[in-house]
Amino acid sequence: MTLYSAVGDRLRNTRRLAVHFGWTEEIRRKRESIDWGKHVPFFLMQASPLAILFVGTSKVAVAICLLFWFVRKFAITGFYHRYFSHKAFKAGRTMQFVMAAWGGAAVQKGALWWAAHHREHHRVSDQPEDIHSPVAHGFWWSHMGWIVSQFSKGTELKRVKELARFPELKFLDKHHWIMPVLSGAAMFGLGAWLERVRPDWGTSGSQMLVWGFFVSTVILYHTTYSINSLTHIFGSRRFETKDQSRNHWLLALITLGEGWHNNHHFYPSSARMGFRWWEYDITYWGLWLMEKLRLIHDLRPVPPQYR
């Protein structure tokens, strides 16, 4: 290696490190676009687990927290991502509405907003135009900064034209607060009912609201965000793609299969992200079961040459 190339590599690595930790002027300018006032509820949500100090803990509340995380995580990975964003399987109009409402409970806005942003991510992945790329814009910006910035406003319906023709989907997208409010109310009601019928379980309406809705949602947020911020930095690359997408077994575990991200970027239209038999993909197993129950149909397989 020549001195020139060694210096060049050092400069590139320094630049990469500076971007990753947000030390560049470009990142600082983006921080100025954060809409602090409008996103007060989002920031309060991040702090909501502190309410545990006031409502306490019970085994049933923690169990419901994890269950509600799983149910909504499946909705994001299976429906918002693989169906609405990539059309990796087919569903009737009624089931499509159910999937959009189910995903809406995850407090990640509407299916149209989510799919429009995700399709744009694939179009310009890890380029400067990719607003949630850790390669281009740094870890914290890709993890959650872009969400509270002006870049996340509105739904680009032109990116989801085939979905925007359904008025019920546009309704859920416009009124994306409905499902979170209903979910929170349901959790409070569940806790109040259990307090009355099973007082020995030691839960209450407020405790179930905090654990079942707020804590569960914060966990859901950050496991979802980790696909943006971590799977373009850590892991292995089986396929040469135009971006820096990577596969990581641990991220696949905590995201129900989404961590096989390099696989996904290489062939995004597959309903299955774990291409090899040992690459567990819990979301795909759930979709496979739904297909057997005739709730959905035509799951797109992984082409044999890539397995």
C-alpha cells in the first residue's frame, strides 16, 4: 500500500466516523429541521416508561407488554413492510383494511405514509437522498432524528398510487391517531377489569396502560428503528447491493426476521427475508400460517438460485 492510498483510506475512515457520530456540518444543518413543538407527544412517549416508578410492576403487565409488542411488531413487519411497501403477497380488500388498522396500533402513522417512505428508501438507499441512511446521515439521525424533522411530514401519495385509490386506507392514514387511542383505552380497560376479577394478579388500569401500551410502544419503536440505523452498519453482506445493507442474526431475532436485511435489499419482493433454512424469519412463519388459513394468498417465494 502506498503512502497516498494509506492517507486516502484514513481520510475516508475519518469522514465515515464523523458522519456516524454526527460531527459534520451537514448533519448539524439537518438537526435544525427538527420540529420540536409538533413532536412533543413523540418525545413524551420516549419518556413514558418512567411512569413505571408510579404504577409498579406485575408479571401479568409485563407479559401483556411483550405480547402486545409481538402482535404489533408482526403487523409492522408483515403488513406495513412486506405487504403495503413491497406487495410480497396478496389479500382481499377487507383483509387489507384489517392489516392497515392492525399496523396503525403500532403508533407509526398510517400504512400509506409508512410504505411511501420505505419505497423511497429502497429507491435511493444509502445515497444522500435517503433520509434515514446511517451511511449518509449518521446513526442518530437515521434511528429517529428524521422522524421528528420536516422530512417526515405528509404522505407522498404518488409513491403509493395503487393503495391511495382505497378511501378506507386514506382515512386510516389521515386519522392515524385513532388506533393508538383505541389501543391505549383497551389496555386501561383490561387492567381495570383484571383488578376487579383477579386482584391477586396485582395489576390495575393505570399499570396496564403504562406497561401494555407505553412501554410496549417504546420497545416497538426502537426495534423498528434499528433496521434503519444498525443493519446498514453491522453484520455480513452475502449479496453485492448498491447500498450497505447487512444481515445480522441478533437483529433478525428482535425484529421477527427483518435483520436479514442484505437478503431483503437484494430481492425485496419476497415474502421471506431469511433465504437459507437456518435464517429464522418469524414474520414469514406467521404469514405462511395466515395463508394456510386463507386470510392471505400468493406469498412470493425466494427464487431457488438465491436460497
